[in-house]
Amino acid sequence: MRIILLGPPGSGKGTQAKALSKALNITHISTGDILREEVKNNTPLGLQAKKYIDSGLLVPDDLVIRMLGARLNGPDIKEGFILDGFPRNIMQAEALDEILKPKKVEIDNVFYLDASEPVIIQRLSGRRICSNCGAIFHIKNMPPKVEGTCDKCNGNIYQRSDDYPETIKNRLKVYLKETAALIDYYKKQKRLHNINADKDAQHLVGDILKITASKHDHSQV
Ligand code: AP5
């Protein structure tokens, strides 16, 4: 099964993608995580991407499309994948269609995680990430058992460089200007499912899995 998680920053795409990847046994691909790893390793791509990420802007399409195209050639995507953070605009969506065409596969479901602005701000300002395994926490909603330490691997927990108020504002603007248009793009293709993302994380996984279960037979055709 091939899934796209679409939604504003902080709507819970990463949290849902990790849970769905486990439940459906398919690969989670987060372009944000790949880019942050490139930045951490000071690669040429990371050096180019850092300034865009830190100011809440999209990394140029050509760089991200090339990166995603290479990732989709990986041996771990045969059973399907969950895209989290890609596509971010119409150009990326069209590029994805072109990447998938020669592979003779299509996107089965696009879940639009529809979260309200106060919820988004609360989630992003309290988010913390494990620097070692990438687990996602929240100081109030999903706190680690020991402050500053990851429950899963004992790694150090940090705040993302783009989770500060000014950058959050920019990311929301960019989302509305560039990414929100994808809701119509996938609605027209009849692949879009609207999910109320203000609910707690467990409910959301349940809502999404119900839809994937009902679509499963169709996706195997
Ligand atoms: P990216 O990493 O993709 O960030 P984003 O889309 O802004 O989304 P976030 O990761 O901020 O939020 P999320 O929806 O995953 O929420 P999460 O699950 O963490 O991109 C970062 C940057 O990289 C971009 O700005 C851009 O520069 C660049 N980039 C990436 N992809 C690109 C592309 N395709 N093209 C160009 N540039 C690209 O949850 C948030 C918090 O809420 C957490 O603390 C979590 O614990 C909590 N939470 C989650 N769900 C719930 C819930 N249901 N109830 C209560 N709390 C919850």
C-alpha cells in the first residue's frame, strides 16, 4: 500500500507515519528527517538545505525531488511506503506521479490531517525529538518518562531548530501558500480522505487504519 500523509506542520504526520509503518509493515519516508540527517552530517545537500529549513522555507524542488526519487529506488519500498512531508506543492506532486509511472504503481490513499491552528501551535511549541532514533515526544501531550531522555533508546532529546515561534509562523504561511493546494489535487484524483487531526494520536491511527482496511482489496488489484 502506498500512502501520502498531507497536512500542516504539527498536524501529526510524523507521529502517525511511525505508528502506521509499524501497523502496516511498510516503510516510512520523511523528507524532513532525510534532510535533517543530511544537515547533521554536513553533506553538500545538508549545507544547501539548512538555511531553508531554519527559516521555515521549502528546500528547492529540484533538490528534494532528486532526493525522493533516489529514496524510492530503495529495496525496502516494494511492499509500499508512507510519504510524510512530500509532496509539498503541485510541482512535487506531478514529479511524484512521473517517478511512480515507470514503476507501474500508484498512490492508494492520501490522508489529509486537518488540525486547527491553536492545536498546531501547542503541538509544535512543545515538540521534542530524540537525537539518536528520531522518536517524537511532546512536553505535555506525550512526555518522555525521564525528562530529556528518550524512552526507546536513552538518547538525548532536543527541540528542532524550526520549532521556535517566528519559524513556526513562516512554516504555516508556506503551508497555506504552497501545500494546501494539494488537497484539491488529490480530491480530484479521488484519493483524498479527510481526517480530524485534533483528536488524540491513538484515535487518529484507528481512523486511518479503518480506511486502509476497507481500501486494501482495491489496492491489491
Ligand atoms: P518536516 O519535517 O516535513 O516538517 P513539517 O511538515 O513542518 O511537519 P512537522 O514535522 O513539523 O509536523 P508533523 O505533522 O510531522 O507533526 P508531529 O507528528 O511531529 O519539514 C521540515 C522542513 O524540511 C520544511 O520546513 C522544509 O524546509 C524542509 N522540507 C521537508 N520536506 C520538504 C519537501 N518535500 N520540499 C521542500 N522542503 C521540504 O507532531 C507534532 C507534535 O505534536 C509532537 O510533539 C507530537 O508528540 C504531538 N502530537 C502529534 N500528534 C498528536 C495528537 N494526535 N495529539 C496530541 N499531540 C500530538
